[in-house]
Amino acid sequence: MNKQLNLQDLPRFDDKLSYLYVEHAIVDQEERAIAIHRAEGITSVPVAALAVLLLGPGVSITHAAVKTAAENNCLILWVGEHDVRFYAQGQGGTRHSRNLIRQAQLVSNPLTRLQVVVRMYCLRFSETIDPGLTLQQLRGKEGIRVRQAYADAAKEHGIEWQGRNYKRQEWNAADPVNRALSAANACLYGLVHAAILSGGYSPALGFVHTGKQLSFVYDIADLYKAEFIVPMAFAMAAKNEPDLDRAVRLACRDKFREGKLTQRILPDIAKVLNAPLESVEESASMEYGDDPALPAELWTPEGIGADTPIGKILAAVGK
């Protein structure tokens, strides 16, 4: 009889490699790993050390491989060609909901949400921010920083920068640097998405961005774009790589590893949400780890006991 995996034994997210993109292949289980079958041969992948598995067009994956990935806290994302479309996601390794509850509380209160937004913008700058600035001034300062990042990268690599301009439906119509930026952003989104789920947060409950199922992914990814994505994308576009998309994915993987990005994401989320770091580090803790399907305790509202008449409760709803 197989011993059930305890989630506290899972590799920590910040110990993992970043991601792997696969297309036109069959993915199957291989002992405690997965195997990728392609016409060129079979590649074994230590899924326990992988944060994200991006499945592109033409991929078939077995039930056993999905189970192995889930047991090892490896997020599976089903994406489109050039990994610029997001279709579906797997489940993160966390079984408790305390971080999600805190996120929901913060985003539901206009004041606490605004505080998170300000912390997110301030985290993007290396220098101390003048507390006398307004939010609008802070956003203007951030806009200048991003435009300067584009201008500096274009000048360094001798690329004429015409601005961010692309259409997902007309991928090949975009110039190389815009394609490189889009491909790199997709890799960053996948890694951030995995970190968010690994920490027990919701990718949908954004603070700066709102209204989409990946709003919080966009929020957190924006913390790193000027540092990781912009200089790397311009550098790759300048090389005139014949397979630009693949070259960008490989460059992202190296850049993320060199910059220790997987070690930074969850602490940065804790920082902007003003959350205790230990609640992030214990995201795959023993709490509900031995039996993920075991129901938790029942909720009881503060100030209203279970013996309060239901008529009184229902009558108070509209007040």
C-alpha cells in the first residue's frame, strides 16, 4: 500500500527551478518523475524540482503524470502557441486558506487595498520614496521608470524602439523585440502564477489590476518586468535568433535563476500584503497536509452565537 504524501515534505517553492515549456509531445509518469516523449527521443524531468510545466499545442499528458506533478507541487498550465494564451491551470500545493482569506479582506476594503497598491509601487524603486507624493504622482514616476527602461535597453542593443505594439492574433506581424517581450512576459506570468498558488493566494484578486482571473498575477509580475524582462528581451531581439521564442524561454530560465526570482516572489507578496513571512513559509505546512480532503472547522461569526434565532439573522441582512 502506498503511503500518502504529506505536503509538508514537498520541496519549497523557492528551492525550485523555474519552468519547462513542452509542445508536440506525450508526457507520462516515470517513477517519481515525468518523461517527455518526442520524435527525437525521451527526456526525463525531475518534476519535484520544477515550479511550472507549460503545456503548449500538440501535447498529450497522462493521468499519472498529472498526479505526479500535483503531488510534487508543480503547477501545470495549458497554454497556446508561443505560450501567449492561457487556457487552464492545475492546483497549487497549499491546502489551507488563511493567506487567501487575508488577501480577500485586504482587497475588499478600499483603504487597505490602496495601502497595498502604494506598497506595490514603492517596491519597484531602489530609492526611498517621498511620503508626500500622491498616488497619481507615484504612478507617473513609475511610468517614467518603465519608459526609461525601454529606452536604455534599446540604446544598449542598437534597436529602434517604436513602442509596445503587438496583436496576439497576428503574432508574426510584430517586430522581434515586441515578440520577445510577449514571450518573456508569458514565462514570467507562469512562474508568478505558480508562486501565488504555492503560497495559497488567489490569482484573481488583484489590487492594481482588477476584473480578470489573473489580475494578481499581473500585479506581482509588474514588480519584476523592468529588471528581468525588458533588458533580456531587447538583448535576444538584437541577436536575430532563428527561433526567437525558444531562445527567449531559455534566456528567461537562466535570467530567473541568476536573479534568484523564485526566492523573491513569496517574500515580496508577504511584504506588499503586510503579512507575516512565516505564514508564507508555512504555505505547504502540516495543516491539512496529511489529509487534503478532510473538512476544516465550521465558521461562527464574531458577536453572533450559534444560538441566535435565524429570523433575527435574516432580518439584519438588509440593514
